Amino acid sequence: MKKTDKGLRAIPGVGIKTQEDLQALGYTTVESLRGQDPEMIYLQDCARRGFMIDRCQLYVYRAAVYYADTERPEPEKLKWWYWKDKPYPPVESGQPVRVRTLDKGLPYKELIMRANAPLRGEDLPPKGFRFKTYAPGDEVHWAQIESSVGEFDTAKAAEVYFMEHYAPRSEKLAQRLFFALDAQGRYAGTCSAWDDGENTRATLHWVAVRPEYQGKGIARALVARALYAFAQAGEAPVYLHTQTWSHGAIRLYRKLGFEVVRQPDFSPKACRDFEAALAVLQTVLPPAEYADLAAHVI
């Protein structure tokens, strides 16, 4: 199929409603969809509405981005149902895994982010994976995951941290600490829907996915699972602590409705860092995403 029109309605499967949705998200032409992540567009749309929308809309966005990225798109791949069980861009057999650990080449600056009205989330793992909550012994898997992405120098150091900070509140772990496992039962990622233990402040903690499992939507699903737990408990707003080395995660958090916090009463050092952190992020984030982040400082 040869493309002849730059308007969104030229994309097969994009009707008036989807066109309006894309325009509301800042995508006004076919060109504006080139190189975009359909999963991010879907989550951005969910955040705009305040709830998780039907995943069929994700498949429509996958088809739309495929159309934008492809000089001569194949008609079969322009049908939204083609993308139901296929990520975009598709992963080819033998393709090397994209490893996305902490970007420690950047200056380290901390940020606190907050979502006043976060998504209600969902209890829905990616295809081929399942969720489980903490059971005794899972601290070993938690430590292996966190050290695999560079949060700790060794798994032993991560396990010591776990025993000092999580183990004393073991009654919370079975309801608040989540793992994603593959079909063979291997631990792929983790995050927790925690609180700070003093002011019972709802806090998204320690989101991490092993490098070999990255790029499969696991981090997004884990965050959505944690937000679901917060919503079930009636806890809001939700906070998180992050830093410039995790700029990929910051992009995800912003898409989910989190904003940068500068209030002085929560992690003062991180709040003092926010201007320096934004300056660092400006060097690595896409311009439109940086402008959006900088416009959402509260």
C-alpha cells in the first residue's frame, strides 16, 4: 500500500473518535506518530481519561504507528486485530535484547514525583507472564532483579537492604510486593505499592525488570498492578522517588500522570535537586517530553 496523505484519517482503522483521541494527545499528523511507542501512547491516553481503557485501543495505536513508520505498509498489518498478540516494533528471531539498566554516565540528581489522581491501574500481566506477591524466600529473587539493573553492586548488598527495610514489616509484603514471572516460573521484574512507615504515604517502590526481559511491557504492567493495589486500598496521592539515571522510567511515570514535586517536607534533598535534575533530563529526553515534564512541576 502506497501512502498518499499525511492526515490521521488516512490511516486505515483510524476513525473520527481515534483521530480526536490522538489529537488530544498531541499527535496531529501521520509524521507525528513516526518512531513513537504505541504502549506509551496507550498509557498516555489512559492517563488522560483517568482509567485503563480497552486494550483494543492499544492494538489500533500499534497499527497506526506501523503505518507511520513503514514506507509501504502491508494491508494485513493495518488491521488492529493483527497486533493483538504482537508487540510493536515486532521482535525478530535472533534480535539482540535491548539492555536498559541505569544510565550512570549522567550526573546523579534525585526527584520526587507525585500523582494526585493516578490511574486506577489493573491486575493484568503481559502475555506470557503472571503476577505473584511476596512469599518467604522471594527476597533472594528481589535482590537478584535489583542488582541486575545496577541498583546495587551485588545481590548480597540488595538482600541486606531488603532485610533491613522490608523484612521488619513482613505483614505488608504479601499484599504489597509484586513480581512478574515468565511461563517457566523465572522471576522477571518487581515493584511494590508501599508506604513510608511514618506518615503512611503511598509510595511506588523499586520498579525493576531484568535486562533480558526488558522491552516486553513488564515495567508498565507492574506499575499498573501497584496502582491497582493503591486504588483498592483507597490510597492517594501516590509518590515515588527516582533520579536522572532512570530517565527511561521517568518517561513512563510522566505518561501515567506523575508530576515533579518541589515541596520541602518530603525528602528535602531530592526536592532541592529538582532544578538540577531537570537540566540533566533536558539533555536526554525527547524535546516534547521534556517540555511536558518541565510544565508539570508542583
